[in-house]
Amino acid sequence: MVAISKIATGNGHGEDSPYFDGWKAYETNPFHPIDRPDGVIQMGLAENQLCFNFIKKWVMEHPEASLCSAEGVNKFEETALFQDYHGMPEFREAVAKFMGKVRGDRVKFDPDRIVMSGGATGAHEMVAFCLADPGEAFLVPTPYYPGFDRDLRWRTGVELVPVVCESSNNFKITRAALEAAYEKAKEANLRVKGLLITNPSNPLGTILDRDTLKGIVKFINEKNIHLIGDEIYAATVFMEPEFVSISEIIEEVECNRGLIHIVYSLSKDMGFPGFRVGIVYSYNDAVVSCARKMSSFGLVSSQTQHLIATMLSDDDFVDSFIVESKEQLFKRHKYFTLSLSQVGIGSLKSNAGLFIWMDLRKLLKEKTFDAEMDLWRVIINEVKLNVSPGSSFHCDEPGWFRVCFANMDDNTMEVALLRITTFMHKHNEAMVPRKLCRRASLKLSLSRRRDDFMSQNMMSPHSPIPQSPLVRART
Amino acid sequence: MLSSKASCNSHGQDSSYFLGWQLYENNPFHEVENPTGIIQMGLAENQLSFDLVESWLRKNPDVMELKKGGESVFRELAFFQDYHGLPTFKNELVEYMAKIRGNKVKFDPNNLVLAAGATSANETLIFCLADPGEAILLPTPYYPGFDRDLKWRTGVEIVPVHCWSSNGFRITMFALEEAYERAQKLNLKVKGVLITNPSNPLGTTMTKEELDHLITFAVAKNIHVISDEVFSGTVFDSPGFISILEAAMDRNLENTDVWSRIHIVYSLSKDLGLPGFRVGMIYSNNKTVVGASTKMSSFGLVSSQTQYLLTNVLASKRFTSKYMKENQKRLKKRKEMLVSGLKKSGIECLKSNAGLFCWVDMRHLLSSNTLEAETKLWNQMVCDVGLNISPGSSFHCSEPGWFRVCFANMSRGTLQVAMRRIKDFVERSNFMGRIKMNYQQNMSSLSRKLLSNWVRKLSSPDPNEHER
């Protein structure tokens, strides 16, 4: 039988990672409040479902955006025919405006630099094809999104070299770490073409501060390598400090703009992963030109361009949406982290994203990745939560897990928290002498639980806003 | 600084095929606003049957505003990103594909992989079947986009299988063998042969004989066959369409090795005239190929919004039957209008029964039997006559003088204008006695500049030119 390609038969698709195994476990036994109350709750998928009613209301009130409504059908033919890889001008303008608003209008985006792609997945692959040849490399700070192993490497033949970041300084990207990674690449005879940062970070949920960003821009200019800023979570920053984009930094420091490229998408900020709206925004004309030609392989459906153009041109809606989305994410994040802290689970202090970086190091039998996998299997099979183990994000320290909180309704969240609480009680009973356990109560009560189960290693033992209405309601 | 892919020109956009589009865009014809502009006859689009789809949409309120049974499905669609695709959509697609083939072939939705247009489907399939440096055989003339879709990012080579007008450009066993040997001499490992059936640019369906040759060849050489059947729904005349799978079934090859080496590419861009919606697909009986291409489809999924809309359109069987019949009728009529219009000017077309274009024989209008003469004629057609037709050389035709002329992407009125212009041109040329390379006053300076830049580039090609 004649072979097919190495790419097709190899495992560069990266789906053998536990990140995806957890999804499979969920898919074979998905939680449903009525039909399957003992099923696995999906906490491994970073989706934003909190603002849906807000968006639905707008869609119902604007039938002209849906193309196949009585109001929109007169645009059907011209839209169905539109396959120009430049994209609809109104789509690009609306997206450029939205990107600016998400950055507080501190910076303006040029619609002519907006290139479409098949989601951020397609955008990343496209950027890799434009910037690097097979065998060349990108530096990527750890921990990083597991999909990068596929998106940046699989069909491109490009290598990834990790920039190791550590919990001891909250996973900050230091100059030393960047230099160490660059040297490592050199030793392995890999030509480094660029550095990819995700800001806000997946999986950390943190943003890069101004000084770190300036340091990064300085680094890439010195090494004359590209900087790719994945900013797909830009509108999910729900709390201070404010998000700072690379697009702002390059206005403040000296920089060769030909090295700067942004990857964006509407999948996280708007919660539209199904519509496949990915964007490459490059300050390099040759890259814009090349990417535009490559976008033929993953154009955004014109039907979707029409919807998005109409929706994002509605300034009132966009302004309200951005505010509402932050508010919902803030509330959910706070409730979730507070509830976890009450049972002794801490997480990295975060202000963005659709997940938290949960610290379960103290639950490991030993400080190894095997122990992390054992714990993970317990969480999936016994606690019935699909959370994502840190090793799948290439975290260099075992015991961290990414847990998504924005992809479920309030009731499911309560069920998830109850399961975690029950699990922690069992765990603590196992740790503590028997007579003390009889006094343990399963009810979630604020003041008592926090004292009994506060852990030494928790990074965020207290609510960032002690006087929140949620706290007041419980005590 | 950038990758070699970004700096080279294997994106294929320097082809006259695309340059013609550019010239059109700088001076597009409009009956009222720009009656002397260039008429676009280089874009194979089907605009003849939109009214049918629009009237269906108006009659089906449930699809409007993305409602199903009164409840908005917007939310579910917005989150649906499963690369397996909407099951209901794939079920409808396989039924539709079977219908086009007269239900002689049955398709399994689990073997169907969605992609962002046939552009993406073809590239993905090549990524799955061949390694960089390996080769695919391609009968000429072939669609210029293949130079980009099959080669650019995959690093795979194309080796042309030369076909000639002397036998109506039919694929012969001899031509296949000759191409294979040429590949061997170049040290290129051939992994497969890609055919377009119905053919772009010929507008013909493959005969049983040709399909048998291909299958025999694929068995003998142990290679894959990719059949790009994007125009399968545009067959408007006899002989009917025979899909590669039907030909293989006729030879009882379902349980043999070659069955898992036959792959089909399809799309809704040509049949249903919906190129903007980016709906492409791969069909394969090879589980490994289905598995790998499904994962790769992450790079170009079909928007769930679009999947939902089209599921509903295709689910209406009465509508699809009516559409197919009416569409074919209109295509046939329009093609006949083009053929007879050209005949009045003494220009013949290859006899065709499918597609959105004709393969037009303008060899007698060449000043000499050379590529240069074809290019000169093309310049005149675009800039003087104001018709963007596509020169055979851009399709890698081995004989100069053939042009692809599209007929389904314009109104009747516009086609009439085009026919009149050709008639005038031919009469003028006959009067002058021979064709001269002559820039007329009405040619814009931009067109002139673009053309001369392009000609200059062609005459001193530098495939390794540095990044711009």
C-alpha cells in the first residue's frame, strides 16, 4: 500500500496530549443536569458563554444582519458571490474599530492591514508559514496553549523552543529566560525567527505589564527576530491592571515595526468560536501581502463577515457588550476563586481570560509529572471534572491545572464546586486524624471554611475585593 | 527575514490569469456607469440561478434569524466548532452529492471532511498524500490556482500530463506514462494524479475510457487518484457525468487496494454559486486520510452559521431537484448563446457539456503559432476589446491560441455586448489583414503599466528574488 505523507501519519497533530484526552473523557460522558447528572463537567474548554443573552437580544433586534431574513435577503446574492480575499471592507473596518475599542481607543488599527484566517488556529499557522522555513524556530514562553504544537509546527515544519517561566516569580517572562531559550536554540543549531507571546496569557489568565512588554520589544529588536502577539483574550480583561497591547508599546519605544504581528479572533472575546473569525494584523507590508494570498486557504464565510460587520459597527452595542462581558467575567471569576479558596485551593492571581491557573501542588503524592497525571486521572474519573494538566501546557513544574469557568451556567458551576468541595473534604480527611473529621461539615460557609482549610502555598487566599456583594450575601 | 514561501512567487499570482482580473478591477464594465469598461469573462462563477435560492429563503422563515422550531439556535451555532462538522449538514451534503451522480454512488458522511472551499480541500489532501519534494501528475490544461493550492505551502511538485487538441485534449495512457517517466528522470517520486472532472478549463466530462485509463494507471503505479469534481453539478448536456467512484465500482474495485487511494474534492461554489460561503469538502474511503484531513480542517473550518443555513437549503429535496434541473437548463442556454455568438465571428469552441465556460479556439487569430503571439492576442482582448478572457498558457496548455471564456457570471445583456465587441474586433482584424501589437488610445495608462511590468517580469524571471 503506497504511503501517504509523513505529516498525515505522524502525530504532529498533537492530539495525543492529555489536554485532548480530557475532552474525549468528557465527550464519552458529558454532564447534563437532568439526563446525565453524574457526567463529566467540561472545564477544559476555554469558551465565553456568559454574555450570550446580551448578544442574542441584539441578533433578534437586527434581522438585517442575518442575511437570510426578509430584511437581509436582498444582500444574499452579492454576499454569496463575495470571495475576495481582501475581505469585505465593512468587515475589516468594523473589526479594526472593535480592536481599537478593546484597547480603550488608545491605539488605532488600519483596516487595510487586517487579513482574514480560519480562526486564530489558521492565523497562527499562516504567520508561521510567512515568517519561518521548515527547521527554523519560534521561542514560546511556558506554560503555553497546547494547540500551538499543532498550529505552529505540524504542517509548517517549524520548531518551538520553550522560554521557561517559573512559579517562583509568578511565571514572569524575564530577560534571563529569553536569553537562555535563545542560547538553547543556538546550541541545537536552530535559527530563531521569532518570539510568540500570548497576552493576556493562556493558561495563566494574567496580562504582561508594561515593563515586561518593553523588555520583550527590546529583546526582539536586538536579536532582529519577529514578535507575534496572540491577543485573542484582549477583551476578557475584567479587572485592573488594564490591558496593554503590543500595538501600544511600539508607539512608546523604538522598534522595527516590520517585526511586529498580532493574531486576533472573535472566538474568545465575543464567544463565537463556531463562526471561525481569525485575524492576522501585521505591521510588515510584505507579510500582509503574503498572508492575504494565503488567506485563500481559510477565508471567513462572507455570510459571517456580513453579520460581524453589521454587529461590530453598532457602537452602542459594542460599548455595552465590552462592559457587560467584563462584569460577567469578573463576577464569575471572583465567585469561583473565592469558593475554591474556602476549601483550600489556591490559584495564580489573575485578571483576565476564561480560566484560572489552579495550584494543586500540595495534593501531589510527589513532585513529579507522573504524580500530576495520577491526580489528573482522579479528577477526571472520580471528581468528574475535565480540567487540563499543566504538563500539557509544557509547564516545567508539576501540580498546576487550567480550569475554565466561563463556559457553563450558574447551576453547572455550583455542581462543579460541590464536587470539588466533596473531593477536598475526602482528601483532607485522609490527611487529618479521624476525630477531627467528624466535625467537618459539607455546607459551604464562609468564615469557618477559610480558616480550617487555608493552605500555606495558596497564591490568592483572599478575595481581591473583600467587600464584594457575594461575600456580604453569605455571611 | 521572512520565509522563502513569503519571498518567492509560488503563490502563482503573477500568472496572466490573475493579472487579467486585476486589469478588470481597475476598469470594470457596468451597463450604465462604465459601458466601455472591461467585461469579466475570466471568473468561473455561476450567477444564473440566485433567484431560485432567494425565493426559497423567503418562503422558509425558520432559517431566517437562525430559528429552529421557533427557538433561536444562534447560541448553539456560535459555539459549534467541532471539526467533524454539523452531522445534519454532512448528511445533506452526501445526499446531494449522490443525487448529482444519479444516485449511482452512495457516500458515507463519516468519510466526508469539510474544508474552507475546494482551495483548502485540495491543499489539505496534498498535505496528507505527499511529502515535500514528491510530485503529483496533472493533465493539462489545468486550473491556474492549482499551482498555488497544490504546491505553495506543501512543497510538492506538479508534473504536467500533456494533452492535445488533436484528440480533444483527452487523457491517453501514453500521455500518463510519458509524464510518469519524465518525473522519474527528474528524480521526483510520483504520489498521485489529480484530475478535474468535469474539466476546468475544457468544460467536458471525462469519458469512461479516460477514467478506466486513470484507474488502470493508478493500480499499476500504486499511486493515488484525486478527482476534483467541483463542477459535477454543472453538467447540462449529454454525455452524462461519470464520477471516478462510479468508474471504480463498475470494475468491482471496492475491496481492492486502489479503492482507498481514490479521493474526491467537492465544493458548493460552482454548482450552487456560493463561493463566498467557503464550503469545500474531501471525500475518501481511506480512514487515515479522513482522520488526518479532519484534524487539518481546524485550519479552515466552515462557519457553523453557513453550515446551518445550507443544511436547511439542501434538506428541501423538492428545492434541490428543481434547482438542479433549472440551473442546468439555464447553463445550457447561456453556453449556446456564447458558442453561437462566437461562431458568428468565425470562432469555434471545444464541444462541451459542462462547466461555466467554454474552451475557445483562437489559434487562427494568432500572428504565429507561439506563446508570444498568444500573449499579444490576449493583451488586445483585454485592453482593446475589453474582455478579460484567460489565455491557455495560464492553464499550462501546450498549444498556443486557446482561451477560456466564462459565460455564467454575467447578465444576458452583458454577454451580448461581449459578443458584439468580439465581432467588431474580428471584422477589424480581417480588414487590417493581420494582428498588430497596438496600444489603443482608450487603454488606460495603468493597464499599460501593469501589462508592461508583467511582460518585463516574465522575460527575466528570478524565482529566488529577495523579499520585497
